Amino acid sequence: MTINENVIVIVCLNSLKRYLLALGLIMCILIIPLQLQAQQSSKKTIKGQVTNAIGEPVVATVTESGTTNGMITDAEGNFTLQVGSNAVLEVSSMGYEQQKINIDKLKTGFLKIVLEEDVKSLDEMVVIGYGTTKRSEFTGAANVVDMEKMRKTPVKTFAEGLAGRAAGVQVYSEDGQPGAESNIIIRGASSMTQSNQPLYVIDGIPIDDFEQAALNPNDIESMSILKDASSTSIYGARGTNGVIIITTKKGTVGKPTLILNSSIGIHTASKKIEVMSPYEYIKYQLEFAPTSTEGNYLYDGLTLEHYRDVAPVDFQDYLFRSALAQDYSITMRGGTDATKYIASLSATLQDGVIINSGDNRYQGRLSLDQTVNERLKVGLTVNYTDVLSHGAPVALGSTGDGTLSLTNYLFITAWGYRPIAGKDSTDFLVEDIDPLYNTLRVNPIISTENENRKRSRNILLGNMYLNYEIIKDLKLRVQAGIRKSGLRAENFFNRKTTRGRDIPTNINGVNANVVHADNVLLNNDNTLSYRFNINKTHRFDLLLGHSISKATGMRYGFTSTFIPSEELGMSGMDEGIIKDPVAIPTDNVGISYFGRLTYNYKSRYIFSSTLRRDGSSRFSKQNRWGYFPSASLAWNITNEKFMRPLRHYVSRARLRTSYGITGNNRVSDFAYLAGLNMSSFRGSYSFNNGTPNEGMYQVSMQNDALRWESSPQADIGLELGLFKNRIKITLDVYEKLTKGLLMNVDMPANAPVSRVFMNSGEIRNRGWEFELKTVNIRTNNFSWETDFNISHNRNKIIKLANNQNVIYSSVRFNPLFNMPAYVSKVGESMGQFYGFVHDGNYQLTDFEWTDKVTGEPIDPSIINSENIQDYYYMLKDDLPTNGSGVLRSNISPGDIKYKDFDGDLEITSEDRKVLGSPFPLFIGGCSNDFVYKNFDLNVFLQWSYGNKLLNANRLILEGNATNLPSWNQYASYINRWTPENPTNDNFRAKGQGPTAYSSRIIEDGSFLRLKAIAFGYSLPERWIKRVNIQQLRLSLSANNLITWTKYSGLDPEVSTRNTSILTQGFDFSPYPRNKAVTFSLNITY
């Protein structure tokens, strides 16, 4: 960075707070409503209603031509406006042709206005970076989300409602945990090690890691998803993963409108896994551990048959509950020509379907817009959200000190807990610790009830803007914003919990931990835009801008173990042994210069180009700055003369193409610097042979060459509108190549550190997207519309670091399974499942049999469960063993068997293969909307096809790979190998062989889900008008009602180890996804 650039950065940083303070002062002065009374010689009051061609009300803007006097109609299309006696009314609405009405000869005071559809319009306006544009003039690829359709079914966050509604946008959550954030991936993963989440732009403020719970979906006016480089390169080094632009609702001209929304619903677990009955459990335990099982269960003359009629205890029945969900909001909206306002309060209260879990959100929002004069307009928006969560993340098994224990996973213990009481056990439902296996077992119900896990998040979003028209069509916009967030997380585990249990194997005793985090983002954007025409044929739009942002934060916390005063709870942490203190700061600055030029020739040919120069403190001075250009071209074919004869059939035909470069700078703030650590083990030295002195040692190398990932992208799109846009088709084909992957690369053995961050490697994403929107039926009383989308994406690794050909990735969930579960190979997709190929089980005929007494060979057909112990057996020489170093004499009939690909008659790491990809081949959704008079019905389907899932639950509960005593199993393990049941599905009891991942637990994750169905009724205006109600709607909806899938787990939409894109689709002890039935009431006064 040059001296001048350093000066610019310092000046901009020092002035950023002054910007905020000064602009805030300007807002306070100018936002005061100016009560200006315009005097006119003669006035006329016009009342009327705006409808479409079939009589449906249309929300439209009604304005007196040549003035700022105007208003927006209510939901029924009604308006009342006082205008001059010779006025001309201009009536406009998105998707309709504008009408002008001369009222000087109007005899009556009521006006019936019928708007005709604008066949030139295809989703009229698109919100883009630093502006808006008409769809017909947009040269990039974007989805405009229909928020009204999304809101027909209650969703807690906009991300929940987005799933399946936008082509090329994959939305999924790790599981069904209340308050869980959704992951959004646009056009495939662009990075192997860094974030793949999109950039969010909230009311003009760019935010990298946006808390989705911070916005109430009812407060969102519009949402655009920018996907190609033409539309995202204006955000430069932050645009590679796509951009989601959200515009919240603003005030409107007209009398105050009060909107009340309320809903109440019941949530239930979508599925329960069947486990073994008492009879099947005892039968399995007699095969697994006959001696202890007989002592614990077959005492006092009891036999196995006794347990056929014993009622089972399924701990899922005690963990699950019918959970109440409530949502309430109140909004006041209105304003004058000069001052517009909107204010809202909301509360969302959701109990979890698992006991002692839930998530509550409280929110307030205020937005003011002030037109000071014809040239100056200012505004202010403030949004505050408080989110309070409680309950365990059931997919985490850490004991708090980094070690893992199966007994800490809630569902593993609930599924695996024995279904009956045993000897010396009275009522094991109320026993804290299993008396039969007290070194292993804590009652999962009691543990869950006693866990104190609380998480509090608060998010403040604020922005202020000033728009000033310097001269005609030359406009200055100054905007400043702040995002301030805080986290308070505390966990306390008493003696009745798995992590605080009073047993010898607990190395922490009663323990607790606390984490606090505070983050502040300040942002300032300044833009200058100019629009001009040459001969009404050539139109130019220019945009120049400057942006600066600063993010700071601190995360700190500690753990306390062996807390003596359990009754004090978190207040007793200071009495325990303090461990693992942590303090992690963040501090980064970004500064940018950008511009955009758009040229429009007769609305036929539109060319657009952008350029952004970004600087980031996350990189060294040598690589702090980068350039991100793009260019795009659109051809409106329907505006050509040769298309005029076809306009009755072809309403819209457009071709567009784009190419550009975007970046990803989401590396940690200090990644390019060398890292030091302190350790008595690695960093101590005994001076003069004295006591060792603790010192520092290097853990990472400095890399001044580190820079952001860059992604050249190309896109070709086709848009068609047929039969007055009754049929709308959009098709996009794209390719995105990410270069200079930010990777933690292995160093040579003689290097001072084992790894270093560097730019190395490339991945490519190719795909296509298809959208179809149809108006199937439209009559005076009935309409039926369909929205359909499907998309395909495939990623491919082009190269890795230092001529590396493969990366192996493991998943930490149990110490016995630390081998790789995923592989990323050059020339193939990243993060594919990896392991042995299951080849059934060893059968009786795979062995040589001899009689123990006579030594004579035996025909295996005579072998059964009763006599098998009378014979010797040995695996045949031409068959492979099932593990490295496993002796043939140690393999038994019914043991698991794998395919030997290298033919060495031994299963080794060389026999591991790619077992499938967690990334779907196709994703999509289909929405059908039916309207009959005042009734409406929405049916929404979502699907995913072609992805695999690793069901790690089956390792423990379909064969007990860890050999833990007394554990129950899934009911599917009833069909295990015995001499009488020579199945190849499940191996015999204790026949799991060496621990390994294999294709046996890789399942098809495809699904078709009835995501939402909503039925509503709007009361007729004549019924409610007498009580001053504009609109009253009742609705009944259901979410996640039915899922069609082959997957055997709780839900196919799962990824409980979602910390890396390289370990997707892993299922272990997930929080179940919910079914929900909700009743809603919406009233507008």
C-alpha cells in the first residue's frame, strides 16, 4: 500500500465515526415533519377503486400528475384523494400499464379504474447492488422472491421460507434445533476451507455473517438473490458466494394503517426410530454377552419367553413432546407526502419438540423517511432483536475438555438405553444412573431435564441515508450503517447430567463454561449516480462509489471444573478449577472504490460493466488491493421489428450473457501473520539446569503472498414470456472457477511448522437452472398459478496445493472412528464419502468345517445355532480377511465382509473407494396457488435428488461397533445374521470387525417433501368495513407434513458436522425436524 493509500485509510477510519455522528444529527433535525399547507383555489375529493381486468383489487399508487400529492391504495384497491379541479390522475402498479385519467369532467366522486397487465413486464423491478432496475433492462442473473407467497405459511426466518423457492439456491439446516441458522449455498460451494455463505445486504448495508433471526419475515418488503458475476462483482471481494439483497418495509402515504398478525401452532417430531422390544433386546444381549445377560435378566427362573409380553419403555416417548409455537406482531404504517413512517413490534415463542429446549425472539423496528424538499430526502431505520435459546445441541458429544463420549449424545443414549428394568432395578425411569452399568449410563431424560444451557443473542441494525439531487438526474447518496451483536452463552452440568455425573470416568466433575462475544460493524457507502439520454435513443446510467467498513470484536470465556457448591449454579464457577481461558479478538478494515456503466440502445440492446477496487487489512501490504471487473450484455428480442407479428404469442424474449471476476476474503483477520503459542511441553527450557521456563513456539508461518480467492464466472441466460406472460420461462447455464483457494497446506517434515495458509488449488462449478411460471386458469372467480424450478450443479477439483492429489477429511464424533470418512480428489467432486465397499457377510460356505471330536470335514449345511460350537472353522484361503492384520482364525461366520479390490486377500486402506457425494444432483421446488373468490390455497413441494448421506447412528445402533454392554439397537438389527438367517444386510452380534466406514451406512438422501400447505379465507369487505377493518384473513397451514424418502434416519435434510464443506451429509444424533400445524389471524385496520 502506498503512503497516499495509507493516509486515505487513516482519514476514512477517523472520519467514519464523525460521518455517523454528523449524519445522525442531520437526521434528527430534518426528520421532523414539515407541516406545509398548500393553498389551492379549488379542490375536489376523488374516491375510487383500482382493480385488474377480472375484478381483483390491485394495490396501486395514485398520484396527481405534476405534483407530489398521492397515496397508495389499501389492500382492497380503495383510495380517497383530494386534488385540483383540473387534475390528471396517474395510476400505476408493478406488472400493470400506467393509466392517466383526466377528472375535469368527472360528474360523480367515485372512480372505477381497471388496470391492464403490462406484457412488457416480467417481475418489473429487480433490486441490484446500489440501485434498482427494470427486469427488461437487467443484464444479470437474479431471483426475485415472492414474499407474499412465502408469508402464507408461518416461518421464523426468511431463510426457512426460501428453501426450494429459488433456482440454484440450496437452503438447509444441520437439523431441527430451534433457532438453528440455515445454510445457504448459491450455485455450489466456491471454497474448500472458507465460508460459502452469501453476502447479505440489508437496506444497503453489506454484512458477511448475518444473523438470520435478526429480521422478522413480516418486515421484509423485497428480497433479490444475485447469482452471476455481472450482478455480484459490484461487491468485489465479497461477492463470490452470491448476494442476497433484502429491503425492509417503509412507510407509505396515507392515513395510519394498523396491522396485527398472530399465529399459534403445535410442533411435533416428524419421525421416531423404532428400537428393539424387550424380547428382541434380551435375545440380542444373550448373543452379545450371555453371562451378564443371564445374571441381570434371566434370574429367579425367568426365561427369554417371559419378555415377549413385557411392555417396552421407549425413551423417545419421554424426550419428545407436542411443542407450542406462537408468533405475534403489530405494525403501524402511514405518512404524508413529506414524512413516511413504519413501526413494528413482534414476539416469536417456540418450544422445542425435545424437553427443556426452545427459542424465543423479541423484536422492535422503526423506519422514518423525510422528504425535505424536491431535492433532499433523508431516512433512518433501526432494528433491534433479542433471541433467547435454551436446551442442548443434541448432536454435540464433547465433554467440555475436547474429548468425546457416546453417552453425551442425547439421541444415541435415548435409542441405546435398555427398554426394561433389570435385576435390583426398581423404576429405572427415575434412576439418575443405570444401576447395572453405572460406569457408563446416566438416564437421558433426567440428564436433559437438569442441563442448564442458555444462549442469549442481541442484534442491533441501524442505518441512515441522505439522498440529494444535485442537478436533474445527478444524485448523491450517503449512507451509514451499524451492526452490533452480542452473545452470552452459559452451560452448567450438575451431578444428574451426563457431563457432570458423579462416576469415576468423569474427569471434570460438576462443571460449567461461559462464553461472551461482542462484535461491531461500521459501514459507510457514498454513491453518485447520473442518468442521461442522447436523442432519446441512447441512454446511459453511471454510478461511482466509495465504501469503507470496520469490524471489531472480542470472544472470551472459560471453563470451571469440580465445582464444589453445585446448588450455586453458574454463580459457583469461581470455586471450581478454572480451565481453558480464551480471548479471541477480531479487527479488520475494508476500503473500496467502485463504478458501473449501463448503456441502453432503444431498449433492444443493454450493456453493463462494473469495476471494483478492494483493499483489506486481512492481507499484507503487498497483496492488500485487488480489482474485480465484469461485463454483461442483454438483447431484448421482442423489441425487434421482426418480432412484431409474434407479439400476440411471444410477450417477452431475451438473451443475456455475462462474465466477471469476484472474490472471497473471508480468511481470518491475522492469517498472513506468523502465529506463536505458549506451552510447557513444546516451549520450555531449563536455564542452568534449573526449573524449566515456559516459552513461546511458532505454530504458523507468515505468508505475505496470501490474498483472497478469485472466481471468474460466465453465465448465459434465456427469458421467455408467452401468451401475455401467462407462461414465463427462465433458463441459465453457468460456469464458475475459483482460483487461489485459501488452504491450510501441509508443510515438509523439516519445516518449523506443520501447516501454513496459502493460495493454492482450483475448483470449478458448472450447472444450469430452469424456472417456469404459469397462469393456468384465470377467471372472475377462480385462478390457478404454478411456480416450478429445478437446478443442477456439479463441482470439480482442478488442482490442489503443491501438486497434492488428494485431501482426506475425518469427523470427530467418537475416538474409534478417527479414520477418514471423506475424500477430495483432483478431477472429482470435493468432500465425497470414502470407505470400504460392503460385500455382505461371511457365510457358512466361506469356511472349512471340521468336527471337534473326529476331525472330519463337515458339510456346512448341517450347521445351526445349537450345534455351531461343536465344530472348528477356518476362513478359506481364497477369500480376503476384513481388516489389516486380522487372522483368518479370528473371522467367524456372520462377520462383516468387504470387497478386496487389490486382490491381496486382506482389506487395507488401499481398498477404500469413493462411496458417493453429499451434494445433490438436482434441487428444486413447486408451488401451486389456487384462489376461489375469498378462499386461497397454497401447496408447496420441495425436493432434492442424487445426494448420499452417512448414517453414523447405524454404526452404534445397528451392530454396536464400539462393543458397549447393554446397549439397545434399532429394530432393523433384528434382521441380523444367524445360521438360520444367513442375511447379507446386518452382521451377527459382535461381528462388526475392525472399526471402519463402509458403503453399508451410506444411504440415498433424495427426498420429496410436502413443505407447506396453507388454506386461507379473507372475509368480504362488506362484513368488516362497518367495524373499520380493511382486511381480515384466517388461515390454517401445515409444514413438513409428508416426506417421501428412502433414508432410514430421522430426516434426509441433515448435516450434523457442518463445520466444513468437506464433511457434509453426516448424520449422528440429530435434533429431529418438526411437523407443524398453525392457525393464523391477520387483521388490517
